[in-house]
Amino acid sequence: LTIEAKILKRIAADLSARSIDYVFCVIPPYAAAIGGHDEVNDWFQRECGARGYRCVNLLESLLKLPVSERRKLYFPLDRHWTSAGHEFGARTLRSHYHEGKHGSPGMFLGSDK
């Protein structure tokens, strides 16, 4: 296993041992959000799939937005997520829970009842 795969394995094992519901995700870098591809995201999706880890592909969801909307999710200089980016991530994770893909929503995701 690569060191990255070992880290994922350790995190998953530690959370499972504590009966903590979890899902992995990677925040897509700006270049991937605009260009549509990211090797790290590809690796992460393959690794999670191969090991049976629950994973949300934020890049896949992000690419459904128009490029002009994607740009608004990142700051122009340092390329970290803006508050709109964080809202997008939370909505995406929440929708995966509400669609039944990853169990029930955790308290950190709130509720849209």
C-alpha cells in the first residue's frame, strides 16, 4: 500500500472502531474545477471504491455547474473555497445522505425538512 492508502485505511478503521458514520471526499482544486480533471481525485475515487469506503465525488458534482458558477466557489488569489464553495460542499454531501447513498445525515449536515 502507498502511504496515502495506509492513511485512508487507518482513518476508516479508527472511525469504524468508534462506530462513527463517515464519508470521504476531496475538495477539488481550482484547476480541476475549471479544467475538469484531477489525478488526485481520480486516485482517491479508485482507492475508496477498491476498498469499499464511502466516498462523495465533489468534482463530479461541481462539473455539473456552469464554469462561471464554479469560479465563484474559489477565491481569486489563493484558490481556497469561498463561503459559497463551502455551501456547495455541504449541499452536495447533504444530498448524498438524503438520497440514501450514505446512510442518514449527521448533525453536522443539518436538516432541510
